[in-house]
Amino acid sequence: MAVKVKICGVRTPAIVDIAAKEGADLVGFVFFPKSPRFVELEEARVLAAIARGKIRSVAVMVDPNDELVDGVAERVRPDLLQLHGKETPERVAAIKERTGRPVMKAISICEAGDARDAARYAGIADYLLFDAKGAPEASLPGGNGVPFDWRVLVGLKPPFALSGGLTPDNVSEAISLTGASLVDVSSGVERTPGEKNPDLVRRFIRAAKADSQHARAKAS
């Protein structure tokens, strides 16, 4: 199965177009005000309109209230919602029912036992995303550009998504080791926080897609 690629924290039409032309599968828009990748609803609405028909869009939210959920669903109309906070299985189910959209739930990983938390969302979240657990003092959720020990996912049955510290130089190793069916990158393709580097975006997509093509060739 071909590995899917998500370019997250997208803020400009140019990166949407590059991601689509290079064969990425999803672009993510971040609705977390503390993030340098934050976009307002109107900005995201424009970007999602540009993406529509070319590449799927993902709305990334952190413990959102109903007002934000409704605004994103109605104005941005993303293909997928990503919940990256401490949302309970009950909250994930409520957001799915409220919006009628599939949901990806992020699971923070530090050690092997953390992966077991994913079982709570079985049959509720449509996708699971394993990301590095941020340091307690970190102001942003997620791994903040730092990978976790991917070996803790070895043997985990796909499909699942992998994030945290991925770059054009290590994505191939990450896919080979974990068997992830989707790789998600943000800071690993930036020149400064919140500003994507077009060349790194292209390199990341090509590296991830080349690895999946290699795997298919070996299987045949």
C-alpha cells in the first residue's frame, strides 16, 4: 500500500499547490493560537478552497470548544478533523457526530506503554496519529519537531499515522521501521517556525513516496 503524506501547518497557497503537484495526499491547517502555524478561519477557508479537488484538507484543533468546531466545519469545510489535545473518546465521538466528518486522533508517545492508550479510541476515531510527547514545560502540544523512539510501534498493525521529528532525511527510515501508512510533517520542512521551505516540502514528499514504491517493488 502506498504511504500517504500530510504536509501540516500550511499557511500559503503556494505550499498547497506544491504539495498537490508533488503528490502529497493531505494538507493541514492549524487552529491553535499559540502555534506559529496558526491560521484564522477566513485564511483557512481560502486555503481549503484552493485545495479542494486537488488535495484533501485537514483541520488541526487542540481541545476545541463547540464554537470552533462548528466554525471550522461550516466555513472551512475540511475533509478531515484532527484532534491533537486531550480529547476523550467521548469527545471524539461527539465531534464526529456533530460535524459528520472523519476524525484523526493524535496519541502522544514517549514509551511503549503510551501506544496502548490508542485502544481507547478503537472504533471511534477513524485514524490514529502517533506523535512525540512534548516536554511538560512545552507550550505547544505534540513533539515540537523531536522524534520519539519509533521502535515502540514495531509490530503495531496498520493503518496508522506517524508524526514528530520527521524530515526528508529520516522519513524513509521511519516508514521502513514502523510500517506507518501515513507520515505527517510540519517543522521538518520549514526554514523558520511557520514558514515552509518549498524545496524541503518537495524532498519530503519524494522521499516518502519513493520508499513506498520501493516497498511495493520488494513485495512483488
